[in-house]
Amino acid sequence: MRDCIIIGAGVIGSAIARELSKRELNVLVLERREDVADGGCSKANTAIVHAGYDAKPGTNKAKFNVLGNPMFDQLCADLEIPFKRNTSLVVAFEGDGMQGIYDLFERGLKNGVPDMQILDQYTLRKLEPNIGRTAIGALRLGTGGIVCPYEMTMALAENACENGVEFKLNTEVTNIERAGDHWAVTTADGTRYETKTVVNAAGLYSDKFNNMVSNEVHLDILPRRGQYYMVDKAYEHVFNATIFQLPTDKGKGILVSRTVDGTVLLGPTAEDIDDKEDTRTTAEGLADVLEHARKSWEDIPMRSFIGNFAGVRPRPSTGDFLLGEPKDAPGFFNAAGIESPGLTSAPAIGQYLGDMISDKLGAKMKENFNPKRHAIPKFRELSNEERAKLIAEDPAYGRIICRCETVTEGEIRNAIRRPLGARNLDAVKRRTRAGMGRCQSGFCSPRVVEILCEELGLDPTEVTKFGGDSQLLVGRIGAEKEGK
């Protein structure tokens, strides 16, 4: 009998798992994909730590955004997650007027957002000389920041794992049912798990599990796709802050933001779609990104795009995060409908539900909980002295595999060997950035495949891009003649 089963190893599920790992509890996380942070929007979002000005006052979105934001400093220090408070600017342009800026300022005050300032055009241009010529003013948010969303998710999951939480990947939940005074959770391979409590952190599929056990609140998750361009890190310093435009009823609009790794994101679109797995980019969607982004950044360097991608976010029919126990499903805890600002809210949601579940189970705090997690050393960020020391300890750190991002063999092997280690090409990429540079893995992927084979005992034809049937190689040239 488990104390708690968490469905989903995205940033929300992993944050809750880490909180529960602080207690004397038997916790299991079930994830249908081959890696944590591999589904929904935990790996494909704008990577923004929001200040909290946008959400409607009184909502869970507003509450947990403002609670979660200040938690990032300590959390990211403990788990060695890349994080910067670079501030945010919400910019008004000609035709917008400044009233929307004043309205957001008032909303931010109601939500309890600190460190806000309305800027006139002169002050804005002094801070951001490259802002578009039609900008007339902005709302500056001093608590705005940027973080690596997939590294944050992996760090939370690794720390939870090191503190006793069990993770089962490639394990899809197909059914949840009441079994007397507890719950029975069944997976696609027919395994049945008994548990006192369940956490529904299934992202785009959280409606399925809520509606499976509760009639009190009906939930529909409406998928909304966001498409992005990625610009080479040569343009990292074009803007200091994250540049938002005045939001619309579909979201915070097209933004321009550097990432913690130096590249620049343009996007996202806000397209309501039917298929929760439709992460295609389209000519129309990417053209829309460029059209709107040019208001903020008129001289977008078209020849410096290094990639584009799309993510699908779970838009709840309730219009707000759905958190806690339905009255007709005791012991079943929703963390459902978590769209933006879900990343910012994740630490606070994890703490809130972790406390709620622990209180229900009467769980005691562990005496030996370790809040620290050590990240993979980033060779590209080390001094020459630090590099020499690392190579002396492990010569693999002296062999560069990804030249674009200066990623070493030692980093890749570390990524595979650590708790919840990488098992495919994309998992290595998320942990090390091997393949995320200018050539987009054109040179390094064959060597990464070799290292995965060496570490995991795989044949090259068994290595996948992201799990499942995404094999990179289908056979050997000449194998038929050689009888292989």
C-alpha cells in the first residue's frame, strides 16, 4: 500500500513529489513518457518567472503566482537551477494608449506584487535602447525573472528521488477507482497499485482523471498551442529585461526574452486546437510570431534563427487552477488545469498540496531530508583552473562533444548516470544542451548516440530521439550482405 501516487512528472508533479519527500511517506510517481519534463508545457514554454500582475485578483492563479515568485531564489540555490531576476517590462505601443498599463499596475497592487513602476517613454528607452520606435511607455516589474523550465523539473524530480520517492517512467495510468477506504490505480501494462491518496498532476490529461472520479466538478482541458522562434545567443544582450506587450484575452501575447542559456525566444502564439499532442509549427503561426514581435524588436536578425518549436498548454474550462480534494473524492487531490503562470506557481502549489496531503495522512517530517542537489558541471561556464581540476578528476571532461555549446563527454555521461538519468537523445540535450546550438545537433548527435549505447548497453538502432518509436537509425548499411 502506497501513501501517495502522483500522476505526472512535469514541473507540478515533481514539485509536489519533492515536498512529500520531506515526510515519512511512501510515494510513487507514474509518468507515461520516457523522461521527466518530457510532456505538455514543462519543456516548451517561455521560461518566465512572472511577477503576478496579470491574473485576476482572488484567483488561484494570482495567489500562487505571488506566493511562488519569491520562493525561486532559495529553491534554485539549493537545487543549482539556472535562474536570473532580469526584470520584466510590459510595453504599450502607439494605438494601445497607457490606460492598459495603469490597469495592470492597479491589478498588481491588488495581487500584492512588489517592486512595480510605470515608465514613460524616455525612461523606457534609456533602459532598453532597442525597443521598437512606436513604444510609448511600460510597466516595470522588478521581481520578473527567467529560469530553465526543464532543468527545474529535473532538479525537483532528482532531489525527490534522492530523498526516497520512487519514479516509474514509461508507465501510463489508464484507470483510477475507489477501493474501499483507498484508491486503486491501474497502468497500461495491467499493474494495479493500491494507495491512500492520489495526486492528479497529469497536465493536458488532468481532465480525464478528475472526471473519472468526481461528479462534483466537471473539467475540460482545452489545448492551446504556442509557437516560438529561437534566436542565436549572439543577440543575448539586445534587451536586458523580458519584453511583454499588453496582454489580450488569449494570454500575455508575443514576448521577446533571453533565456538563462543566452538564446532569445520570440513567441508564443495562442492557437486553440483539438489535438493535445499537436506540437507542429506552421508557416502561418511562425509568421504571426514575427509580425507581432517586430513591434518590440524591429530589427529581428532573420538569418540568426537556430530553431523553432511549439508547446501545448492546458487551458482549463474553469478558467483557473483546480487544486485540492473534490468533496465526492476524498484522498484524490487535483493539481489540474495548470497553465501560465504555472511554472512560477509550481513551488507554492507543491508546498500547498504537500502540506494538505501530509496533514491528511498524519505524516511526520524526516530528520534526514537533504534539500540540496548538485547539477552537472557546465564546462562552458568554468574558469580554466576549474576546467583543469575537473579534467584531472575525470579525463572525459577534456573531450568536447558538442562544439556549439562546449559540452563535454563527461557531462553527457554524468547526465546518463545520475538519478533519473537520460535514456534518449532529447533527454541528453535537456540536461547538457548538447545539440541546442547553431548546428542543432548536426555534428554531435552521432557521438551522443555512441555514448548512450556504451552507457546503456544498447544497439544504435535502439536509441531514440524522445522514446517510443522515435528511433534515429533503422539498420546498418550492408548488413544484409554480411548476414547481420
